[in-house]
Amino acid sequence: MKTTAEKVEKKAVLFLLLLFSVMYSLPVVYSETFFHEHSSIIRVPTDYTTIQDATDAVAQGDTILVLAGIYNEHITINKSIKLIGADRATTIIDGGGEGIAITILSNNTLVDGFTIRNAKRGIQIDGAYNMTISNNIVVGNEIGIYLIGSPLAREGNVIMRNILANNSYDAVYSSNNLIFENSILDGHVEFVMCGGNKIHSNNIDSRIVEDLITDENYNDWTGNFWNSEVYKGVPGSKGDDLPLNTPYGPYPIIWGNAVTQLDLTSNSTVSGIKFIQPDKKITFNTKGPTGTNGFFNVTLPKTLLLGESWKVLLDGVDVTSQALVTQNQTYTLIHLAYTCSTHKVEIVGTWVAPEFSSTITLPLLTLLTVATAFLIKKLKRAQNLLTQSFRRQYQY
């Protein structure tokens, strides 16, 4: 016969498991006050099954909120709207290997919160201005973001906090744009026949960067992080005189088409950040004034790399005993102090992420965490019951 306490405990456990399941089944919920109070909010696929159908139906100034899912579409936006994805990791527009995933023809438009992949061109802004492209993952396209034809006399566009990765090419033929706090990984970045762009606080790790403006209407490169051999004071008429030592914000690690954030800070100049999946390790280089004190702090998501025992190598020498390693349920934090010069750092784990997206790994990790906590609680309770029974039996 179960006691009242045991019944209450069982109901509490079932409630918690149900709560976690509901949390992971829901998309990100936006407050209605986030949007303009007089605009309509259309939801895809609730109100319309495709993004294009919703775009055709809405009026100027309306908002389209797209719930998580894969949308195999080529979308044309020809009116001023807000197109917002519920979660950029799970709200995916797939071009099917052809065409332009999103074409924007209208001014004053926002595109925020999507993964845009597998197209000839991910996003194309054609002659439009006062656009905002923000918080997107643009990955695996021939051309990532392609801006063309914003005249010098008009207000430019804002390209901010996007991740552009594994695109063959990322081109700008447009002037007076603000391009900041993006991560531009791999590919070829080119500014041609355009000036007055401000390129600030970006993580740039591209094979080739070309700025072909040489007159007085130069492009302004300031405070970018350069993780690339192409950096030589920045090609172009105004160079990046004070580049960032460490990446802006969490540095994105791309594995397949999944994106994981690596948080790395250091008082040294950092370069060559790489995730080497077959070897279960992260590598990077540090460089600082010889003989001075240096350090780095790395925060590794457990969805990317785990270690039953970690190994930290400095120039091939095992310095794990000198490192401070702390962990919680979702991250591993590694701190190392060293004497500066030029160093190669390797952080080696024992388990590495397979090639599937965080939409699977995060729920699995959470479910594992909940299950572990549940089992620990049950074991502690069983131990307490055994102890109480033993004490009653022997009366002490």
C-alpha cells in the first residue's frame, strides 16, 4: 500500500516530466506588444500553410510570425512587412538547391530569426533600402546575402547579428549599409562599386575579402575580429586599424548545417579557431607580447563536446593539471593561464557531437538530465527508506 507521501511524490514527478515535454513542444512565444499595436499578426502554418501565401495576403506594415519547421520555398517580398521566425535554429527556409530563397523588393522590411539554406542565393536585396536582416543563419548557399543597387543618396540597410557560413560567396554591390556583429565564416566576401558601408564588430573568417573601393567614398572597417590569413590591414582605402583580439560574442562552430556557439575570451590575440570533429577537439592559436601573462576562458556546450576527462595541450605539451575545469549541466568552462608568446592550444574531449542538428541534441540532453535527476532522487529516497527500516528493526 502506497503512503500519501509516495502518491504525492509520484504526481509531482509526472507533472515535471509533462512540463518539460510541453516546454520543448512549443515554439518561442512573442509578446503581442513586441509588434506594432495597429498591425496584424499572421501565423504560418496556422493561418496560411506557406510563407509565400502569407506574404501575398498581408497588408503593408503587417507581421508574419513563422513557427518552427522546414519550409521548402522561394519567397518574394514586395511590400513592407516584418517576417519573423520563432527560432532561427528550427525555423528553416530551404531553397532545394536552386533559385533565391528570399528576394526582397520593398523598402522598410525586416527578416529575422531563420535558417536560410541550400539555394543559389540565400537572401537577395534588390534595390531596396532601410531594410533590416538580423539574427539569421545563412548556410550552405552559393551566395549567402547579396545586396545590389541601393543608391548612395538613400538610406542604407542594416545587416546585423547573422551567421553566414559555408556559402561560396557573400557579395555587396550596395552603399551606405551598416554591417555589424555578424559572423562571416568561409566563402568569399566582396565589396564592388559601392562605398560608405560601415563594417563594424564582425567575426570574419573568410578565404578572400576584397574591398575594391579606392576613392573618397571608402568603406569603413572598424573593430572586426579577423580569423583569416587575408587580413593585411584590410584591403580597401580605410583599414581596420584596431581589430578585435577575440571574437565578437559567442563564436559559431559549424558542423554540417548545425550551429553551436563557442564562448572564448582572452587577453591574447586569438586566431585559427577550429572544431575538428574526428579528433574530438577544439583548436586555436594565441599570440601576445613575449614574457607577459596571458589567459583564456573557453565555454564549451555539451551538445558539441564532452569530456569524461579533458586534455588541454599547449604547443603539444599536456598542461591539463594547470587548467581549471568546471562543469554544469550544459557547459564545460576551461581556464588556463600561461606565459605569452605564440601558442597553439588544443582542447580534447572524449565524446563529440554527431552530425545532426541542435533541434535533436538539445531535447535529448535535457531529457537525459531530467531522467538522471529523477533516478538520483529515487535512489536517495530508497536509501532513506532502507535506513529508516533498519533503524526501526534495530530500535536506534
